[in-house]
Amino acid sequence: MKHSTLRDFLPSILPPALTFVVVIALWEGVVRAFSVPRFLVPPPSDVLLAAWSERAALFGALLTTAQGAVLGFLLSASVGTTVGLAFSLSRWLERGLYPYALFLQTVPIVAVAPLLVLWFGPGLRAVSVSAFIVSVFPIIANTLAGLRSVDPRLSDLFRLYGAKLGDTVLKLRLPTAIPSMMTGLKVASGLSVIGAIVGEFVAGFSEGSAGLGITVLAAYRQLRTDLLFAAVLLASLLGLLLFALVSSSSTLLLRRLRAPG
Amino acid sequence: MLEDIDLVIEAGSFVALLGPSGCGKSTLLRFISGLDQPASGSVVLSPEANAQEPGTRTKLGFVFQDAQLLPWRSVLDNVALPLELQGMSRTEARERARGPLAEVELGDVHERFPDQLSGGMRMRVSIARALVTEPSVLLLDEPFAALDELTRQRLDERLRKLWQRRRMTVIFVTHALAEAAFLAERALVMSRRPGRIVLDQRLQLPEERNLDLRTDPDFVAQTALLYGALSRHGGLDDAPIDP
Amino acid sequence: MHLDRFLSTTLLALAVCFSSGCGKKSQPKPSSEADAGALPQAKVVLALDWVPEPEFGGFYAGREQGAYKRHGIGIEIQGGGAGVPVLQMVATGRADFGTVGADELLTARARGADLVALFAVFQTSPQGIMVHASRKLQKLEEAFHSGTIALETGKAYAAYLKKKFAWDGVKVVPYDGGVAHFLADPNFAQQCYVTSEPIAARQKGADPAVFLIADSGFNPYATVVVTRRELLQKNLELVKAFVVATREGWREYLDHPEPTNALLGRLNSALDAGTLSAAADAQRPLIENADSKQHGLGSMQQARWQTLAEQLLDLKFLDKPASVADSFQQL
């Protein structure tokens, strides 16, 4: 079998890498050439320096935020898929509760976050609930859509043999829904990081562990815009990382289970 | 949609159901299987009386126009599905599934998945699945319509041999006259909507049939008869287009 | 086949995960030091109303130098953020102690929260208005006649300033916690905490002049430690010990700020050593004054509370006159 060499990857790596280099160079150049105040737009060199000198704190913050985001995501995944399944089994339940699920999607989390601190406790608890609230709805919606997308002729097949509801759900509806569910999980993964960071803005942090949200807040206050950029960058990377994890797990799973899509 | 259908079908007979598109052939099949209920009238399947509940009394097999296999299950597991749904353990069901797969000559693809099979092979799996519960009634709704002519004829042959071996009642819906004549002992022709039976013909053809039969003069004559009934009551020329 | 088994196991795992996850998600970390003291450590939580900055230095000093431990208290300091509801947290028992402004305490009490002030870090409120020195303003009043000013208009001090000075010709914008606008615009003024924004602005090369709100006559105690009355009644010893330890911690921080500043720098990566020492210096005269020298760090006078209550009533932050005697407790 032909082994893939670096040359094979070159066409897909080269363009974004080149773009990246060009953007960074332009950014650095423009800031210096026009003497843009460094507290307004720090040049990439400042950001890198800040990232390096505060690397211990930033790494700790990354881990803290990651904890909140991952916890919130896992909560969304379990609650979201369960609720989606429940909705698919009972129209009555769906009609009654769907508006509330939708409400979770639209509620302004910044406004609600202080209440979360009050109800669940500051630090990781409020942050993970914030991440949950922001990321759960896509999972519910996609799970429900997937469960509803069963081929009616396959439903006929199951009905023909008098299949029990449990069998129909486990052997027909859930397998059909898995590609949709994976989509929902992918969307939720990025959102959970956003939710965690917004939660951190408000909810503060537990003893000794400031998350990226707090780092951004504190950096803004002290006008350490270079540090702020570094923290924001790390936050995006965290979101990307989580997305990539969920995405590749999903691809592997779909391939192994040979589900369509 | 259907009108005045009053049929008696003997156990173990092979009946072909013909008619123009939209006449209700598939609907009739769904009534017989219990998947849908007629507005008036009833379906009685012997030996048990009144099997309106699908899958509860008389054992039924249904082969759809599409193979309708579960893409996430292997060939063997697809065939085993009906038995699992009726409560059999997974291991036992898989064992039992081997038989029908051997009958359709797919013994060597057990662990393949539907996306790795040709159309004809998928259809054979579908047939094996329909046979796994050892049904006394086998319903087929234009199963070979999507396949090429050669595969179709081969599958026709296979099906007839299967029927000869097992002798379940078969009701076979098709568009293709030659296929109907090749397979069946009795042909029912339906008219355009509202569908009525306009011809009920016992086919005068030998018991043993092979592909050469299609050029036999008797065969041609029988086919012509069917064609006549079909064109009189469902042809394109005198038809207003169905809504 | 793989799929069905996988699905049923996953469903089961999710159910377990969900039901156990409904319980506590995280345990609060116990205080960091090993229990070298002989006293059993009572665990208390102190909720701060902002991110760790030198205005809270004494609490961290107390923890790090063992003041709390010596008095039998295992303190957990909950760093805050932009919207931590400290008053509600203390009122509901989520936190045992919290830091709030004196005006916030009185309004909360008026709404039925029975919280009591114990220790006022700032004798003089660090709240101020920061303007560019280049504007050569002689009085704070002049800042409200031109340019732009950023304030939290819902706050009591802003209402006080509005009532006292005529706001005429100035554009009022929301305060966002930073100094970016200030640096960009010489006619931009903003509210500030003397220990924070002016120092940051100076570091970036600006020349801020600060007017203390206290000098204009509105001077609530700031960074006031409060607790709920229930705790005070049930466990007076604990509360007393907390106040004593806090006093020691603040003494330590005022005398030797460097070790605590190092810790603050680690907790808040945006604070560098220069900012920290400048802030510690700037806040010293606001924490220690004649009153505190006479009555002790953090001590409070009834007259001050009374004045504040009257001012709040006048500004319509309170509906009816409040009796301030039970708003605070000298321990």
C-alpha cells in the first residue's frame, strides 16, 4: 500500500499556512508602521511575548476553562440526547417542553450567570452550568430530527414483525439518528467553550484557579491587551480542540458502526 | 381506491398481481400484510382467523421494492432481524439466518455490509430475510423492478425454485407480464383506479419452468392474454392521467 | 450487532453519568496549608466582589501568613468576577462572609436581607473620578460640564454627584471596567478606583488627575466584610475570631505587602510587580487614618453609617429612614 508522504499533505497544508504567515506579517507591519497604540492593537510579537511570559498562568487558565467546558458539554450530551429521545417518544411531552428547551437557547447567558452562581455555587459549578445552557439545545434539536428521519418503510418492516417499542428505538431509531446526533454534538462542543468563558466573566473563580474568562477580564482592566489577545487566542484554540476531538470521534464511530453518512 | 375485491387464494399457490401504476396493487398487499387497514372489508388468513395484527398470527414475509436493509447491520444480522424482533436471542437468530442465506446462495458474504453488495445481492438478502421466519405467506411488491433484465430473470428462477421447495403461499406484485407469467400459477389483473379485478386467469403452463420458457409459444399466448386484459382496463391510450 | 450493543451500553452509561452528575459537581478545595496549628480548623468561605486585586490584599495576607489558621479558621477565598452576587450568596449561606460596599449593604438590608457589617477595609472610599491633568480642572464639578464621562449610573455615588453638581454639557457613557477610552481621548473622564485605573493609565504613559468622591461629601466605607445575622448569633466566637484574624492580616499586608503581592500576581496574571506596589502604596492612606489608628483597623463609626443612611434616603435609594445600629457590629 502506498504510504502517504509529506508531499501528499502539502496541497492541503500549504495554502492555510501561507495565509497565516502573510496575515501575521501584515499585522505586525501595520501596527509598527502606523504606530498603533499597543494597548489598542498589540502586534503579534507582543502577544507572543505575553503568552510566553505568562505561560504558566495561561496554561492553568486553559485547564480551568477546559474543565468547565468539558463538564458542561458532557452534561449537554447526556441531557440533550435523553431529552431528544423523550421528545421523540411522546408528542405530548414535546409540545409541552420544547418551548422551554428553546428558551435555554435564547436566554442571554450574561444576564443569567449571576443567578447561576447563586443557585449552583461559584466557580466550576456555575461555569459548567453556563456551558451546559449554551450548548444543550443543538443536541436536543438534532437528536430529535435524527430520530424523526427514520425511513417509513423500515418502520413498516419493524411493524410487520410486531417489534416492541424498545426494539424499535434501540435497533432502528437510534442507529438512524446517530449521524444527526453527531452533528449536534459537534455544534455543541464549540458552544460549550463560549458558555464556559461567559460564565467565568461573571462567576469568578474558585480558589487558585482563574479561567480564561477571568484572565480576559483582568487583562482588560489592567489594559494588558497583549495578554488579553493571548487569552482570547487560547480560548479559540480550546474550542477548536474540543470540536476536533468530537468530530474525529464521531467520524470514527460512524465508520465503525457503518451508519449512513 | 380499491373496489369490490373478493378473492380466495389457496394455500401454497403462487399468484401474480398485475395492473397499471396507481391501481392499488401495493395497497392491496399492505392490507393483506396488516400494515394498513381497509375502510371496509376484512382480510382473513388461514389457518388462524382474522390476522389483522401484523406479525401476530400467520407468519408473513414481505419483500419490498427496495431491499430495505439496515445499513448498520451485516448481511447475517439483517437476515436475523425478524427473529430478534420476535424475541429470539441474537446468537440463535444468527444461527437460523444461515439457512435462508444458503438458499439464496449468499453463504459467503455473511459479514459484509449492504453498501458492499450489488443491487441483486441486496435483493437476495431481502428475500432471505423474508424467509427466515418460515412464513406461510410471502408477499412481494415489485421486488426486482430496479434490477437489470438478466439479474431479474435469474432471481425469478431462483424464487420459483424456492417456492417449489417450501410451498408457501406467494403473492407477487409486478408490472412485467413476462415475469408474472413465468412465475405464477394464477394471474390477477387489476384495472385502473378504482382498482377492480378484471381478469383472474389460471396459467396453463408446465410445472417445471426455465428461462427457455419465455420463447415458448404457449407462454407467449398466455402473456398475450394478460396483455389484452391490461391494455383494455389500464392502458395509457384511454386513460386520463391519475391525479 | 455491534451497534445495538454499543447503543444499549451507551444509554446505560449516560443514565449513570446523568444521575450522578446531578449531585455536586465539584468539591470546594480545602485551605492549602497543612494543619500545623493545634486548633481544629472551622471552614469558612469569603466571597470577594471582584477579581483578586490589592484591595483584597489583607485577606490573602491573613491566609498566607497564617493569621486565620492561628485563630482556628480554614479560610477559602472565592475570587469574584464581573457579576458575582455576593450579597445574595452571603444571605443564602453560600458564602459565610463577603465583601461589599457600605451603600450596597444598607440597600440590601432595606430589602429584607439581615446582613451585618463587621470590618471596613477602607476608611475612605477609593471611588474617584479620573480626568486628564491636561484639562487643568480645579474642581470635580468642572468634569461634568464638558467632554465625556464614563460612570455606572445606577450606583449611589453617581446619583449623589448628579444631585450635587449640575450635569450640563457632558456626555455620559457606561463604565466598562478598563481605561482604553481614557487613554485614547484627552477629554474622556471616568469613574475609577484609586488603587486601580489611575495606576494602569499612568503605566501606559497617561497623566491622570484623580478627584476622590469622598472629598465631595459621599464617603461610604468600602470593601466591607459582611455576614448574615444568623451566623453572628449562632457562632459569635467564630465571627469574632474571623474579624481578629482579618485585622491581623491587614496589618501584615500594610506593613509587608511584598509576599502577598507576589501571590496576587500569580492569581491575577494581568498584575505586574510595579502595578501591585503602586496600588498598595495608593491605598494605604485610605485604609489607615486617624479613626483606624484610634479604634483599630477596619473599625466603623455609627455616625458615618448614619450619614450614609441619610444620604441614601435623600437620593431615594432607601424608601424610609433606616436604623443603622444593627447594620454593623464592632467586634
